[in-house]
Amino acid sequence: MDTTSTSPTWIKSSLSFSNGNCVEVAGDGATVLVRDSKNPGGPRLRFTRAEWQAFLAGARGGEFDHLSA
């Protein structure tokens, strides 16, 4: 039986707010996982690498700027 841990390593953005309103991301091979840092045992979103890259490109390009108003 293999007892090595396969838990992903979660990373919080260096731009996170100190009030805890942030998400964490982790890679688990072919996918990227996203979770609420205030609820690490809660649900996780799972994206393919291509979906995650598309999201990042949209965020960098201002695609979601209207949502922060």
C-alpha cells in the first residue's frame, strides 16, 4: 500500500487581502483546483489547464472588471 500523500500544495495570491477574502489554487496534474481560503475543507472548483489559462487571460485583459463595481 502506498502511504505517500497526494494532497495538492495550495497557494494563496501575494495580492490577497488580510481580511481573508481570497482564494487558493493548486495543481493536481492535468487540472487546477480553486478553493475558498476561509473554508479549506469545503467545495473545490476544478479546471483543465486550458480553462485556467483562458480565465487568467480574461482577468488580465479586463474581461471581469465590470464585476467588481
